[in-house]
Amino acid sequence: MKDSSKDSSKRTGLPGGMKAPELLDLYFLDIRSHLLEVAAGLDRIERAPEGDRALADQRIVDILQALDVLKERGATRAERFLELFSDPS
């Protein structure tokens, strides 16, 4: 008999064919932690001398654009995120 969870994992790329609520339980704390780290990093940069000037840096602009990508719907956020930070040359 064929194991359908393995087939599902190959089709979706998800670990063991887990359902969305299970994935949310699995990843929520890590995602929240990483977003907090981004917020804290931006706070430190802005509070530092010349922080306002640093906020105009293209790297910060790219980070803020990436946050917009995260808010979009669709299952290609990671791909769009990587394209945003890829070197066009």
C-alpha cells in the first residue's frame, strides 16, 4: 500500500504532509522571533547617530519592501523575497 503522506510531501514540499494549523503551531514562535529581531535591528539603526540618514540606505529600503512582500497573498513569498535581494548584475 502506498503512503499518501509521502506523496503529499513530494507534491507540496511540506514536511510529512502537515496541515496548515499544524505548520502554524510548528513555525509560529520562530517566525515571531525573527520578525522581532528585524524590528529591534531597525530600532537600533534608527536610534544611532545618523539613523535618519541610514534609513534612506537602499538596504533598508529593500528590507521595508520585503515586509510588503510578506503581507501579500500567494505561496511564492520566499521566491519574491529572494528576487528582491538578488544582485541584478
